[in-house]
Amino acid sequence: MNETISRLEEVTYDDAIVRKFLLACMVFAGVAFAAGLLAALQLAFFPLNMELPWLTFGRLRPLHTNAAIFAFAGNAIFAGIYHSTQRLLKTRMYSDRLSAIHFWGWQLIIVAAAISLPLGFSQGKEYAELEWPIDIAITLIWVIFAVNFFGTLAIRREKHMYVALWFYIATIVTVAVLHIVNSIEIPWSYMNSYPVWAGVQDALVQWWYGHNAVAFFLTTPFLGLMYYYLPKAANRPVYSYRLSIIHFWGLVFIYIWAGPHHLLYTSLPEWAQTLGMIFSIMLWAPSWGGMINGLLTLRGAWHLLRTDPIIKFMVAALTFYGMATFEGPLLSIKSVSAIGHYTDWIVGHVHAGALGWNGFLSFAMIYYLVPKLWKTKLYSDRLANVHFWLGFLGIVLYYVSMVAAGITQGLMWKAIGPEGQLVYPDFVETVVRIVPLYWARALGGAFFLGGFMVMCYNVYRTIAASTEVSNETVRVRNTRYSSAGEGHRALEGMVTVFSVLSLIAILVGSVIEIYPTLSLHSYIAKTANIDPYSPLEIAGRDIYIREGCYVCHSQQIRPMVSEVLRYGSPSTMEESIYDHPFQWGSKRTGPDLARVGKKYPDLWHFRHMVDPRSVVEKSIMPSYSWLVKDKTDFLSLRKKVSVLRNLGVPYSPEQVAQADRLAEEQAKSVAQAIHDQGGPEGLERREIVALIAYLQALGQKEKQPRPTDQVTVKE
Amino acid sequence: MEDHEYDGIQELDNPLPNWWLLTFLGTIIFAYLYYLHYESGSGPTINQELKADLAVIEAAKAKRGTKSDSEEELQKLLASAAVLNEGKAVFQGKCAACHGADLQGVIGPDLTDDYWLHGQGKLADIATIVRKGVVEKGMPPWDGQLKDAEVSAVTVYIVSKRGSHPANSKGPQGEKIVSN
């Protein structure tokens, strides 16, 4: 059949599902922002950790990031995709039932996360903390979403896919690949597991995932939303079709390579680091392609910037996007990373994107959609303007204070005096210096949250005034069978080919970077001069992961003079080869711990964990007093060690069979040491002993211990 | 204007802005050259750079020389209130966590009594221990951390507290030395 003109058909869109996702988005945005604000305040004022295990910074931060990414941004994406896809394809969603399963399944996942993260169930991998049952649920729900989305494409009444849909496709395909590969793990209990990846391998997979979560969860879907809602709201044609083609493929192909820029100066092989850096730099122009295509679409409509809050939010969002995607490549340059990495600069960078780009674009979408979905007018444009300025001020305050904090601290860490000594050998000195900036950041967060609450009120009043809620019905012409066109235009009519091409585009970089590291890993494992952790140390390590120590501490000494002087010889690939998961960290709110073993007596650690202020007066680290009360889980150790053995950690069968007994023996001797040094008695069954055993093992696992007064640098 | 339209959205087909295209090409060329330079041998590796930097530090250290702590010079400092004050500040900031605010001993030993684990309790002995530490016993080495003057000051401060009999002393550790 090849008729170009067909008759008009009536379509009723499913707007109920959009309303649901939108409201869920707003509820969880509130949770995410409030958790973020509390976490920010905890860094400025440690007593807010309140010595409550489930509320300490180490557990709260993952809750905040997961809520912001998957609950707030996730629901925003789904709302926008369900709304725009139906209209761009002139059809109702493929299956209302799948839509409902997707909605309720996703909210259930969020609830499970909101319960399990504060309880300390964590995989210890950033933005992938959720444990294996939830990982499986995410996979299933994502597949449901994909079936529903591609099903809708299959029944479309519009042959060609608009650019927004390209971005949705890339998102759905890539997130599936990232999530599955990064979450391959072996359970050792109904809620715990170890990843199959270890050390440098895990680091690379994790940051390939982590970076591309930013790319394909926080960038591509939002670009898709921008391509739909911006021209709709401004009622202007998109600036350049050609540009959208080039920057789409540029982004999809290049983004996937950039992960290693999170691992510059680590023990990741240098060629991979360099690849990460250069691809990040090449990402600059494709990213800006999206920004300029959006901004130039507003040519001739700039007056709206004054009158229309939606346009205001969108322009600010695009500007923040442009800023963040310029700063990203900048931070990927090795010498800039040397200063910025592990500092709050990165936190500032992320929030320019998260608050400015994702936040403001979502708000614009909400202001656009709510009146449409509830068939009424927005209650107050003035309040929307108030929201805009509060939010804007909040972001600026947040960003400026964090960049200042990051650069200040980064330079202090690196400062070396004329006599070849560190100028600030005391780590806590560099923390105290930036605490005022932590207050400024929290104030920025409070502004942002305040603005959001104004929006909630505005939306509430708008909805309250609505008298009619129904699904939109339109009469559309079926253009499914119009001529295919040539070149890219033809491709836009072929869903399967298009999807497979995007898949290939993201697989190229993935395979080239990851595969060699995997094989390298099995090679090192054979020759590694490293002893695995003892069972008690494993128990301690699991406590370290549970408490989220990795959100404040790195375990990776970079090959730079200032680091070597402060922490000792650079970390090597071998040292973390048995680390399932790796714990290199990404932020040093506290000092690096890769070689903290034997640096202090056991009693020092005991006192420090119970009350850091008792040994380091100005410390901002939370107190972990419950570790003195809670009992070590010796029983599960056999299971844990056996899982690790199956993953290739060289434990003997006896070590597996005797794991709990070996651990109890070691615990006795550590407890004795604490007592001998003047500490309390009878701690052998307490978690603190396991944790101390682990801390004392850090950097001490080489079979031939390295001389402590000498730096070893590999050729 | 492209001839298609999606839900009322139309598309223009403006050419790519030149500056944008040049930026894109520029970054690609830079990326290629950078990789070639650093990964095919001509540029230094990170570890080579580190070694060069470490050599500079070693040279600075050599120039500084290892200070030999002389008993007589330290003795002279005992009379200086300024030095004692500085020593107190250093001690409270860095040592009190382990030795207690009154030097009574907590994790590390009491430093006011006549019992010493290392050396004879003389000024020079103490300065040496402070510099080198006893790493395996949990006394950190302070050499790279404290300046020479600070080591002297804290040493003098410790000796000035000799016999102060603080409350809650950890009790004697080591050999009793009948020193000067």
C-alpha cells in the first residue's frame, strides 16, 4: 500500500499515566532534595548525623543520589516520554497494562530503595548501590518499558521518527546494556551480593556505567524532552535538522568512551585513561550541538523569555547544560583532573547539571504539562517566576561555593614548600578551611528546595481548580505509508535498523575499552603478589561498604608527589585485585585510606570510630558508636568466602570451611590488642573489631611488605 | 523548512554554525595528536613524571640536610617562653590525641614520668623519636609533617612537663631512667 493521504482517525491518548508519573516525579523530587539538603548540612555540622545508623552521611548520600537520579529524574523522563511519544507517533501507548506495570513497578523499586539503602544494604558502587533483588526488578521493569515503547513504535501512524524519539531509543537501549553489565553479581544472602568484577576491572565497568548513567539517563532522554517541549512551548520551528542528526550520532558514539575520565591518575592502564580524556574533549561540540539547536530555536521568540516562565526555565536549563558540558571536558584534562578530582569541584559540576539542566528542564515540563493535563490554567505565573529566581539563586550559590571549595582544597593538598614538605600535612586542616563553604552550599540547596515548594503549591492550586480530567482525543491522519525519503530520512522510518545502529554505536567504545582490561585482569591475577583479606577482614570490609565509608574516603593513591608524600607509594593494580567491589572511591571528604593499615594503633581506631573528635579535634566525620554494640555476623562468613573463592579469590577449601572460626580467632587477638593498649575489654564479637581488622589490613596485603620509608614507583 | 511536521513541530535545516564545526574538528585533531604523543612513546608516562618530581623533592631534602638534634642547643630553648608556647600548640594539635592533653598517656605512653621505651629521655633522644616515630607500634613519624623548629619546640615542651604527675597517668612503660 502506498497511499499518501488516508482518512482521519480518532485517537485517545493515555494521559492518565502521564499524570501519574508527573505526580510521582514531584513527590520524589521533594524526597531527593530534602535528603540532599540534610546531607549538605551534615557536612557543615556533623552532629546532624545524630548517631543514627540509618541517617548517617554514608547511607544518606546514596539515598539522595538514587532518589534524585532514578526517582525524580526517572519519573520526569517517563512522564515526558509517555506524553510526547503518543503525540509524535499519533497513537495511544501500545498497552495500558504494560504502562501500569511500568508505573507501579518503578514506584515499588523506589520504595524498596528508600528502605534498603538506609538499612545499609548496598553494593558499594556509586549510583548502583541497590542490591541484587532490586537490580533484577529494575531489569524486568525496564524490559516492560522497552516492550511498551517499541510496541508503540510498531503501531505508529507516523512513519518517521522525530529527533526526540531517537534520543528515547538510545536511552532505552543503552541503559539496559549498562545496568545489566554493571550489575552482574553473585548473592550471598537474600539481600546481599558481591559483584563478579574486581579491582581495576570493576573500576572500569563501574565508571563506564556511572558516566553513562549521566549520559543516557540524565542527558539523552532530557535532550529528547527538550526537542519536544521547547518548540511546543515557544511555538517555533527547530533550528536545524542537520545539526540534530550530527550531534545525536556524535553524542551516542562518543559518550560511551568517556568513562575513564573518572579514573585519571589511578592504576587503570594509562592508554585507557588517555582514551577517556580525549573522547571527553571530543564530546564538547556534540553536547553543545544540543544546546545551540535549542537556543537558536528561540530566535525571534526571545521576548517570551520575559513573559513566559516555561521559556525562562528552559533557557536557563540549556545554559546550565552548556556550562556543565564545557566544564566536563575541561575536568577531563589530566592536569585539571589532578586538582579537581576527589574534591567538591566535581560535586559542584554534577549539580550544575542535575539542578540546572535536569531540574529546570523538568520544572519547565511540569509547568507546561500540568495545565494541559488538568485542562486548566496555571494558578500563578508570578509564583512560577518566584520559583525560577529562588532556584536560580540556589544553583549559583551551590555551584560557586563548591567550585571554590574544590579548588581551595585541591591546591592545599598539593602545596609543597621549598624544603620539599607538604604545606598542609594535616588533612583536617584542609577540611576546616572549606566548612564555611559547606554552609553556603547548604543555603543554596535550601533556596532550591524552597523554590520547589513554591512550585508544589502552585501546582496544587492549579489542580485544585481543575474541573475536568480526561484523556485527550484527537483526529489524526495516518502517514504511516508516506514515501520513505533518502539518507537519514529513510533511516528515521526504520525503527529496528535505527535501534541496532545505536546499539552498535555504543558497543564499539564499550568493547574496545573494557575487553582488554578484563583479559589483563586474569593475567595479573596469576602473578599477583597479594594475599586476600582474612575472613574477619572481609566482615570488616562489608561493614565499610554498609556504612558507605567510600562516599567520603578513597582507596587509591595517585602517582603524584603530593600524594606520595601524604599517603605513601602510589596504589598498584595488583593491590585491589581481590576487591569485589573495588573501593577506590571518588570523593575525599576524609583522607585516602589505601595505606592506612598499621599507621595507627588499634586503640586509636577504636576511639576514632566511636568519636572522631576524641582524637582529631576538628574532624567532621560521623561517630559510629553503634559498631561497639552490634555483633559481627560470623555465621555468614563461610558463605561469603566461598562466593569469593568461586569468583577467583585464592582461598583454600579449609579457609572456606573454617572461615567463621578463623575470624573469631583473629577477632580475639585484635580485641586483646585494644585492651592491652588501654581500651575496654571483651570486644571480640563486636563489629568494631572486624572493621579495625580491615582498616589495619589496608595496604598491608603484599606478600613481601614494601618498606614504609621508601617510595616504590613502577617503570 | 523541512517538509515534515510532528505534532505541529516543524524543522528548519539551517547549516551547521561554522564555529561549531571548527570546534568539533579542532577537538578531534587535538585528541588524535594527544594520543599519539603520549601513547606511542614520545611523551612521558605518568610514572616517569612522578619520578622526575620525586627527584626534585629528594634534592630539596638533601639541601635541608638531616638535622642532628644537639642536646646543648635544645637545652638553651628550654628557657624561652615563646618556644614552650609553640611546643604546647604543636603538642595539643598533633600529639594530645594519643598522649593526652596533660601528657598522661592514652594510646601512647605517659611522657612526664621517668620511664622511657626509647632512648634515655634526653632532649635529643626525644627529638629523634618524634622525627622517626615507631611505626610498628603506632607512633607516627613526624619528619615530613613538622618543621625542624616545631620538632624542637614540642621536644622542649615535653621535657618541661617532666615530673608534673598528671591525673589519670597511664602508668609507667619502659625502663626507669635516672636522667639529669
